Amino acid sequence: MTMKKTYAILAISSFLLYACGNFDEQKRQDEEKLQSAQYDVSLEKVMGNFFKPIQGDKDLKLSTDPKVNLGYHLYYDPRLSKNSTISCNSCHNLNTYGVDNEATSLGDDGVTRGGRNSPTVLNAGDHIAQFWDGRAETIEDQAGMPITNPVEMMIPSEDFLVQRLREIDLYKKLFKRAYPKEEQPITYTNIRNAIGAFERKLTTPSRFDEYLRGNKEALTLQEKKGMLSFINVGCTTCHTGPLLGATMFQKFGVFHNYWALTKSPNIDNGVFDVTKEEDKKFVFKVPSLRNIEHTGPYFHDGHVKKLEDAVKIMATVQLNYKLSDEEIGNITAFLKSLTGEIPTAAQQVPYALAQK
């Protein structure tokens, strides 16, 4: 056989292999598209009963609203803690999805830690209540409580902080702009309200919202499978609405003691510690699942590190259901589709504070 014939045969063989490979890949893609379309039909029938899209603006212009701009400065300012070592952003870091990724957070003394995991501040403005035990009704109520907490920011009193801020030229200007009709605008109430105004802007729409609005290409086949499993297994008993949660309180451990699976070293009584009502034992606010991919470690004590483990535990403890590995993978993939974009401007330390 001549060299030319050998090359020709090799070329034809390579072409056939390439063509067959392309054919198999095209066949796989076509089958996946068909399957994806079938899931779209199934999801369209039910998902509107459980989910709603959220609005948001990643190109948020903070300077256009004086109250929001004031809250933005306060949120990042460590002078809201007694020793000026931590700010709101320390525990609710906007560059790490509104959390510090710690099981519990360090206070102003750099040694003492809080008793519960610091939940994300993103999308928190629409929660039914604030904190794991719901002891604050609104985000404005919540904003003022860590500041005077003796373990967290450790400010001795509301008046202590008010007097501190009244001596700062920056805040004399910002409070006056935000509350122009008030003779003395630097008050603790206005501090809380301004921080709350800023935090209410921290919404994070995602690909999931695009899908809810009709873009069928926004989610992958696995994510669609995961959403349907999420619904069929019963996760939507608690995780519904625009935030997939944060609309109700629920006992953690409906079928099993939560600490048996989470391996939590301490048993937390939840809402019971606030109300002293026996039926509120081990009851907590149902968290939002928005950005859950990045807000670990999980649960009220931050004792579970992997999202897959949290999914498995929740199905067992709350639904008495044992998920297969495939279901865990699909549901986890779906939950990752809830990761949104944080407003870019909110992630930057205010210029006036960065120059301090």
C-alpha cells in the first residue's frame, strides 16, 4: 500500500470518527432539549402555586436617595461598635453574600462570639420577622439591636452612639440631607431607619427569576429536575414565595430531633426562649433560600458546612423522607440557581470611610 493511500485511509477514518462523534453529541443534545421541554411543561403547571419572582437593581444608585445613602455609610462604619472594630458589614459582608461564613460571629472585643449563626442581610427586608427567633418585627427594628448588644457591637447605650455621631462632620451633613425637616436629625430612631432603608435595596434576582418570567433557557435540565423534586418531595411546605422561605415559623425537627443529625453540641430552644410557650420549643423562622449556595455554614448554629448535607438533613428531619444521591444532586443544583447578583455599588466601602 502506497503512502498516499495510507494517508487517505487515515483521513477518511478520522473523518468518520469525527462525524460519528458529532452525531452522538448532537443526538445527546436533542434528547436533552426534549427532556428539558417536558420538564418545562410539568413545572409550568405547578411552580406558580409556590414561587414568585423578585425585583432588584444591580446598578443601584445609592446617592439618589439621601436616606439610603446615609444607611449605606452607617452600615460600613465601625464607629457603630464600642471599640470601632466591627461594622454591620463585618458579620453581614456584602462581598460574601451578606454573611461572614462563620458558624457564629465575633463581637467587638474580638474574642466573644454570638450564640447563633448570622443570617444573610440580602433580601431580608421582606422577611416575616428578623432574627432566627423573630424577636424583631422589621428590618429597622433589627438594625438597632446588634449595636447595643453586649456580645456583638457593645455600644453601652443608644445615647452613647447618638452623641458619638453628633460629633462627626460627615454625619452632620448626611443626617441633615436625609431628614431635612428635623431640627436634630441624628437620633437612634433615624439611625435604625436609615440602615433599614439601605438594606431594603439589597435584593438579588437570579436566573431562577428569569425562568419564572418565561425564559425557558435560564435553567439547566438538572436544575429543572431539582425544582420538580423540591416541589414533589414537599420542601415547598415551608420554602415558598419570592424568597423561598422567610414567610413563616416552623419547628426544626418535625419527625426527628434536629441535633441528632446536625451533631449540634448545644440544643437551642428557638422561639421558646423569647415567648416561654411550650409549643414554641425548637421553633425557628424558616430561612430564605436565596443565595443559599454561598451563605453557609447552615442552620441556626452554623453546624453543617455542606449544602448537600443540609438538604439531606432537612428532608429527613422535616419530611421523614430519605433522598437519593441523585435527588440531592438535583435539588442542590436547583438551589444554586437562586444565586443572584448583589448591587455593585453596595459592595464598595463608602469613599468617605475608605479615606479615614
